[in-house]
Amino acid sequence: MTSENKDEKAVLLRLQRQCSRMEYCRSDIHRKALKALDGDAEAAGRVVSSLVEDRFVDDLRYASAFAREKASLQGWGKVKITYQLRGKGIPDEIIREALGEIDDDKAAVRLEKVVSEKFRTLKGDPQCKLKLLKFVLGRGYGYDEAAPVVDRILREEG
């Protein structure tokens, strides 16, 4: 076995361990493999192919976990989640499938909570509605989704 093959095998084993502990997408693992193999794109490609073939890396599994986590824990909307996943090179059909796993009822409750919490910091501000909308849009919610919630919070709590 050549030195290069030993290095490739060592990198493969290390990345298998990492993938066993945490989900990674193909592009993240490729970047890690390239760095570990000193820029050898061919060897990195073989390592990534092996990881995908052995199901250590699965873009759908990664995208689904990412979407659920960001929606439930950080209160992100589907627009922001889509943007972030596209930035990682995840195909649109996989993104659509992953977004389908977000519980819409829980997301609506989370949106209400996010808007309510932000409203408390803006009480009395003459531009409160504008700032709330801007904040919610920045969190990745669509205007049609955000505006009714903002209006209701302003009516109820304002």
C-alpha cells in the first residue's frame, strides 16, 4: 500500500467517525476531505463517494435534520432555510422534501413567539411595525406569512 493510499484510508476512517457523530452534507465533507488530503481532488472525490455509498453522508438526511433544527430551535422560516441549504449545494428537490418535514403548526407557534419576544423590545417605538416586519423577514418568513402575525400582535399587545 502506498503512502497516498494510507493517507486516504486514514482520512476516510476519520471522516467516518465524524459522520457517525454528526450529520454532514456532501459539500462539507468534500471540503474536509480536500483539506485533509492537501488539495488532492481525485482522492477527496473517492473518499466522499465511499462515504455516500456507505450512507455516512446523505444530503436528504442532512437537509431534513437541518430544516427541523433551524425551524424549531432557532425559529427560522422556510425562505432562510432554503437559502442556507442552497448555499451548501443541496439540490432543490431535496430541499423541498426536507422542508416538507417541518411541522407547520409548530412553525406557526414559533413565529408567534418570535414576533412577541421582539415586540417587547420595540414597545413604544414609532416604527415598531416596520421593524417587526423587517426582523421577521430576516428570519426567513415570507411577507404573506409574517404580516398577519405582526398585525395581530400589534393589536393584542399594543
